[in-house]
Amino acid sequence: KLDYLGYRISSLGLEMDPGKIKSVMDWEVPRTRKQLQSFLGFANFYRSFIPQFADIALPLTELLKTKGLKTNTKVNQKVLWSESSTKAFECLKKLFSQSPVLKHPDPRAKFIIQADASDVAVGAVLLQENELKQLQPCAFTSRKFTTAERGWAIWEKEAFAVKWALGVWRHFLEGNPTTFEVWTDHRNLESLQKPRKLSPKQARWALYFKWFNFILKYVPGGRNFMADALSRLPQYQSSREAVVQPLIDSREGSDPEVVGRLKHISLEEIRKATTQNGWLRDNKPKCSFKNGLAWQGTKLYIPEVCRMDIVRLCHDNKQAGHFGFLKTLNLTRRQFWWPHLRSCVDKYVKSCNICATSKPRIGKQLGQLQRVSEPVKPWQDIAMDFIVELPNSKGHTVIWTEVDLFFKQAHFIPCKGLPSVKQLATLFVQHIYRLHGAPRRIISDRGVQFTAKFWRAFLSLMGSTQGLSSAYHPSTNGAAERANAMIERYLCSYTYYQQNEWVDFIPFAKFAYNTVHSSTGHTPFYIVNGVDFKPIPNFMYEDKLPYTVKDWSTRCKTAGELYKP
């Protein structure tokens, strides 16, 4: 045995100098900033012996933050000691007395790294097998996250834990011919070394990993206990929850899971609020009253206490689609009325947190979209495009979009990967040709499916012509591109937490998209059938009579005349 520079070196490995351990056990509770710095400096020297050191010492390091006050930088400034600080101080002293013997790393033997991340810190341990084939630690390492890093997604935190460990023990691992293992309790990291779409930061990390010869292995938290313990200390979770709770409260009304539990408005609630409404009694607008409900023509009057629930129903509901101001306004006006309805809808849409966080900002509008040519009947000219690289949802990763340029009706077809040209022709027959017949012209980009000889022959067989957009100029196919953008925003709004379930929302997205279009003023359903569909529960028309055949025929004819150029 040899005591050297604070360590005891022996054939068994490396351990702390027993004399130093006795000194730390007699250490009194620090009262000033200088005393606390001295203790943390001593503890930091031996941090390689202490698992989850950064997390345990967090309450003590937080006491050293200046928070912008010059007085806090004085060495004799008293620290505001708390119960959590006492627990951390006593815990460190106890761990010093129980510190393990660290095995001497053998560069010829296989290394194993256990890495894990919590909300506030990362931790890792370097392991090797001893003579008894038991894993023995060679070193521990940990560090707390900065304020910016605490905002990362859990996937990035776990990936950073691996990167941090590789950097700390790079002198043991880089260039080592023996393949080593990295254990993690985050299964998604198994695809870290596989091709995937990465952010610039993640791409830099992936390139860094290429310098090391390792295999990522998923190990449940129970077996990955040394690193996993980092995120399981309750005294540090409480302070984190205190910060997160106000954010949860402020977003309660827009959380996708809360939106799914929207309050159902009943006639009885509206009837009760109507009878207690002072505005109706004082102003006596041109409303008719029946069964305790107020009507203006065919539109139901909504009292003030129920208005936000109605707007929420017309905006947040799956059939509504979280679309913009005009679509929400049109959908609300079709069945409801109250004074200043427009400003009420505008205020709600602008304050929707899901729309603000899931939709990209668009610049100033350049004007109305110009049609390539003027179609004279539905599904005569159509535009199509693909949305690719979506999260896998029941085997589907692509959406095929088709838009009618006459009254803007659209179809969205989920596909299991980008279809070949023959598969595309089959999908076209199944979903477009059987419903709408052969179009006069199909507008698309210059994808390999649309420029193939087979596709041109297929169009020729149907008697259709092809219109290809200019290279690197997607606005030529603006109708399909716009539909793609709207469907992506819809899916982002409703699958925020379950992105692998987007395929289940496609029928609702199609329903929501095919409502009143701002450039036409009517729904495609109305033009074809002469009546409107019911986008939301139509409880106010409980006593309406059905249309006669003559009325229906007249409305169909009138609706068709609206779209003649």
C-alpha cells in the first residue's frame, strides 16, 4: 500500500486516504461563503469516488449563486442554510466514509459505461469485471445541467449523458480495439447510431460518437441502478416541481389531453343561462324565443357564460381542426350568434397555446393564390403532393395529398412509405378515380413517381394531361403545398404527446379541412349535395323539418351556379 497525494494505492485498486476521511467526518457545518467553498473544493477532489455527486451537492452549489447581488460575493457573507442543505452536507460526509475501492482500469479488458440523466444532472460510472467476474467501478462522474440544458427534451439529456461520459474517459476509450458497452435505460437511444433526422447539435454528437468503438445496450432502470439513482432523490424533485407546476396550470386549457375532455354543452345549460341573461331583457334584439331558447333566424343565441365553451368547441374539437380565425369564425357563425362574435373568436384563436407552439410563423401575405387555369367543374383539375418522413404510425410514414382546384376539396391518404409509380397508380384508382372519375389535368412537383414513363402512360390512358411545377419553385403547386401545411399543423396540434398515433387522426383532419374555404365561401359537401353536413353536435335543430325533394333540387342547382366562371 502506498499513500500518495490524498490517495491510497494498492493491488486492489485506488481508494481515499483514511486520514482525509477522518478529517471530513469532523468537518463542521459551513456558515459562511468561504467555509462552504472550502468544503466543496475538498469534496470535488474526491468526486470520482462518489456516485451522483453533482446531484447530491446541488443544494450546496446553489447557495453559491450570486443572483446578481454584489454582497453575495463577499467571502464572509453568511449562507442561507436550509434543511435540504443539511441533508446534502450529511449525505456527502456519509458517502466519504463508505467510499468504494476503485479498480485500476485495464486497457486490455472490456469497459462498461452506465450513463443516465435526470431533470437536473447527468451521472455515469466506468466499470470492469474483477477476478471474480463481478462488475467493479473504476470511476464515477457527474455534473449538473445549466439552466438552458434543463429545458432539453429527455432524449437529448440521455444522449448528452453518454457524450459526457465518453469525453471524461476518452483517454481510456478512444482508440481502444476492444469494443465496449454503454448501458442506458432509455430505449430510444438504441437508434442513436442509426441514420435518422437530427438537429445540428445532435448531428455533431453523432459525429463525435463515431470516434469510439462501442455498442449501445438498453438496460432497465432496476439493473442500471448506479447511474439511474441520479434522478431518484426526492429532496431535489420537490424544488423542480415547484417550478413546473405554474407552467402546467397556465397550459391546462390547451393541453392536448385536456382538449380531448372538452366540456359538452347541453341545451339545458344554454336554456338556464338564457333565462338569467340581462342583456336579452334590456336590449330586446330581434330574436324569437321558443322553449326557453333565443334564436336569430336559424342561429342560436349564446349567453355570455357559455360563449367561450362554444368557441372552444368550434376551434379545439377534432372536427374543427385548430384552424385559423376565418375558419373558426365561419364554423361558429353557421349555427350560433351573439353580439361581437367576431372579436370573441379572434381573441380566443390568438390566445390558443397549441396554435402558438405547434404552427410555424408565416410572413406577410402576398395576395390571393392564383389558379393555374380556371376549371369549370369539380375534380377537373387536381393537385397532388406527398408529406414524407413522418413518425411511424401503424406502419405509415407518408401522407399522399390530393386537392381539387375547383372548390378545394381534399383527400389525405396514409401510405406505408413513399409509393412506387405502380403503387401510386393503384392508389389513384382506389381513392380518386372511383369517386370522381378521370381529371382533365394533374398538377404535381417533379418527383420520380410523377416523371416516370409509366405515370405518363397511365395519364394518357385516362385521357389526362400532366402539369409539372418548376424546379425549386414549389409555389407552382401551391394548392397541394398549402393543404400539406394545414394538415401538418392539425396533426401537430392533436398528436403533441402521441406522435406515433397520427394515422388515427387523418379522418378527423380530412373532415376539418373540408369545411368552408375562405376563397369559396361554401363547403364542398354543400356544392355536391345542396345541404351542409354537421361538423359539430347539431343539438339546436331538434325540431326542424326535413327538406322536400323540390327544395333539395333547387338548392343543388343554386349551389352549382355559384362556381361557374
